[in-house]
Amino acid sequence: MSNVEQMLTLNLKIWRQDDRNDKGRFVDYKLEEVSTDSSFLEMIDMLNDELVKEGKDPVSFDHDCREGICGSCAMMVNGQAHGPNALTTTCQLHMRSFSDGDTIVIEPWRSRAFPVLKDLRTDRSAFDKIIAAGGFISVNTGNAQDANNLPVNKENADRAMDAASCIGCGACVAACPNASAMLFTAAKMSQLALLPQGEVEAAERASNMVREMDELGFGNCTNHAECEAACPKGIDLRNIAHMNREFLKSKVSGK
Amino acid sequence: MPSHNYFTSSIGKKQITAITGLGLVGFTAAHLAGNLLILVGADAFNAYGHGLISNPLIYVAEAILLAMFVTHIVMAALVTIQNTAARGKRYYIKNRSGHGETIASMTMPYTGIIMLVFIILHLINFKYGAHYETTVDGVVMRDLFKLVVEYFSNPLYVAWYVFAMIALGLHVGHGLQSSLQTWGLNHPSYTPKVKMISVAYGVLVAIGYSGLAVYCYFLN
Ligand code: HEM
Ligand code: FES
């Protein structure tokens, strides 16, 4: 790796699948003249331009913001969610992280709860269902109050803010050996439960979100911490411990 | 969908696996402490064993232990089956991050099964094994020491025993800290220490039990 722009020739091995029911297969592509300054998604754009010129079906992948905030760009790059670099999404990954002649294997997220729609695109609406089950505040909080009426201690404010940085990309599920969605669910629970407005419904929220998560067919956390390592936003396992406590409390209180 | 309650929920099953696992961790410590009497001598070890089985409370303790084992295994099996199903199609390649999975965490179901086999054989060999007799301070009692030394005269038996104890060490090395996390105990400054203690405990247990087996081999 150097800071001087170089041109790479790459061997790509990409998962191609026509639709939900297709069995799918890997297809090999050779791509030349890839700048080390381009992003990983730009590299796939280049490939797609060539495929379109040849009259072939371009590789379908999700992307939107291309700056690490929307969580769309889900893909396994060489067996790692969003590629080899810590705290980055695929759109933030640059080709300078690769070397000339590398073979890059690109696969969709694999989880029963995230069925493949086409190629690298998966249906991640399961996450929306978890949110819809309780990842919100429905108590009436009245008019905007004077800021200091509701004191929030610094630690809780920081932890809630950290949890709220989750972009719902699904890397935690993809990286977890058990395809567990506990890091996501926990972050979405903690960001609310740590603050006074969200605390009111904490018990129902914990109970409902965990029920939804279980029914969608995600696995159970066995504390490997692969999710934490894969998370582009650095959401940590402490959130899962918090969720475990909230869930226990909700069941003890009969929610 | 079957009804969702604490016992059918993901977190509930994990917490039950964890609490029974912690109980079993306590048992492994107590059992090892008892076994250390082998170092003191035959009479001390036999008298200790005799004291245990002559106490009527032993039946209560055994019942609790059995219940913990069965519950632990059933819950862990359910969790493992669901986890395997949740992945669906496997990855073509999957690289670990290096800061997550460990050999111990990856092998939990396997080390568990090794222990299950071990425990069954262990009960057949020792608890329900040959009944030698000895007399300590005028009391007639079972000579477990003789039986133990006899079994460990076979190097293959020692090797299998050591293998199973390494499995135990790995299992509790991950399990101890994992069960605290599962019960919601995670603290930025204590958790790293708890993880170290957990691994140290696993190593200690593996070395402790294996060491005694090797010691008995050399008594022959
Ligand atoms: C001396 C006997 C045993 C002890 C001390 C023990 C201890 C533990 C502990 C403390 C945990 C952690 C729970 C958690 O992660 O929250 C655990 C998990 C587990 N145990 Fe055991 N266990 C024993 C026997 C067994 C047996 C016989 C099996 C299987 C046949 C088994 C299978 C499992 C599995 C699959 C897990 C879940 C893995 C995970 O959560 O990471 N264990 N055990
Ligand atoms: S495209 Fe938005 S996070 Fe990558």
C-alpha cells in the first residue's frame, strides 16, 4: 500500500443470483486499470459499466449515501463484512487496501432472516420489523421543555448517543457465527432506554423487540464479539448486556 | 408460532444456560478441591469420599446437580440448533476479525459434547465402578483411592482424561465470562479483568485435574 495512485488488475469472484428462488453461483471477472484511489463501490461500478457494454446483466448491489451513514452497502468482502478495514462501510473502503493481482470474493450477507433478492442485495426489512415492534417512544412528552428540566447524566447521554450511531447495516448479523441480531436490537433499545423519555416504556419495548427478533429467525448471541469487531460504528457488547438486563426486568415485571 | 415467554425466548434460554453453567463451574471447583486430597494420601481421600456419601444431604446435592446438568444441556442444545438454522447458507469464505471468536468460543458445543461423554464414563468408572474396601481409623469404607490409581495406571486412560479436561478448561474459560455478560454484567473496567480471570480459571481447572491424573499414573 502506498499513497501514490497505482492501477490494479483484479480477479473478482462475485455471487450472482437472479432472484430469491434462484440457487445462485459465483462468477469470476477480471477487471483491469482499477485506481487505488477509487472506492470499492466505484470499482464495482466500473465492472458494471463493462458488463452493460457487453450487454450483460450488471451486478446488483445496494448503495445510497456512499459516505458511511445510510447502511445500504451490505456485502461480504473476502469473508469480512464491509471488507478488511475496521470501522468502515464498503463505500468507505478504498482500493488502496488491495494489491495488484488480488482475488476478491464478494458475497451477500448470509442469514435466514435476510433472504437474497438479487446478487449482493438482501431483504433487510427484518430490521424494520424489529424497530416497528418497539424501537420508538410513544408516550406523550408534551411541549418542548426548558433544556435543564430533564437532567440526563453525562454517561447515559454518551452511551445513548453511541448506541444511536447504529446505521442498521446488518454487518453484525452477517459477521455473527450465529446470525444473531442482538447487537442491532440492543443498540436500538439502549439508545431509548438510557434516556428519561424512553425509560418509561423500557419494559414493554424490551419484551416486544426481543419477541420480534426471535420470531424473525435470527440466532442467539453466544458472546463471540464478532459483531462488535465488524460494526462500522463501533457499537459495543455492553449494549447486549444492557438488553439482557432490560429483558429480564421486563419478564420479572410480567410484561 | 409458539407463545413467546422467558423460557422460549432467546435471552431466557441463554440466561438459563448461563446460570446452570455457573452452577456447574462451582461444582468443578469443589470437585477439584476434593480431588486434591489425593496428594495428601489414600486415607484422607477415602475418608473425604466416605464423609460425602454418608451425609444424607448428598441426595439433595446430587439431585440439584443432575437438574443443572440436564437443564444446561437441553437449553444449550436448543440454542445451538437455532443458531445453526439462523445462518442458512454458509459463506464461501469467512474470515474472523481476530478480536472476536476464540478457539474456546467456537468449540463450545463440541467441548460440551466431549464433557457429556466424559461425565457418563466417569460415573460408570468411578461412582458405579468396582467396590474395594479399606479401613480408616477403624471405619470400613470404600477404597476409591485404589480404584483411581488403578484406572490411571493405563496411559491411554490418562491421555483421554487429559483430553477431556482440556475440553473442560476451554468450555469454562469462555463460559465463565460469557455467562456474566448473558446476565447483563458488563463494565468497561471490570469486564476485561473478568475475561482474564475466566481464561485463568479454565487453565487452572485443566491443569489441576490433568495434573492429578498424571500424578496417579506415577503412583503406580
Ligand atoms: C462440567 C460441565 C459444564 C460446565 C461447568 C459448563 C459451563 C458452561 C457455562 C458457564 C456456559 C456459558 C453460558 C453463556 O454463554 O452464557 C456454558 C455454555 C454452553 N455449554 Fe456448558 N457446561 C458444562 C457442560 C456442558 C455439556 C455437557 C454440554 C453439552 C453437551 C454443554 C454445552 C454448552 C453449550 C452449547 C453452551 C453455549 C455456548 C455459549 O453460550 O457460548 N455444556 N457452559
Ligand atoms: S452506501 Fe451508505 S453506508 Fe455505504
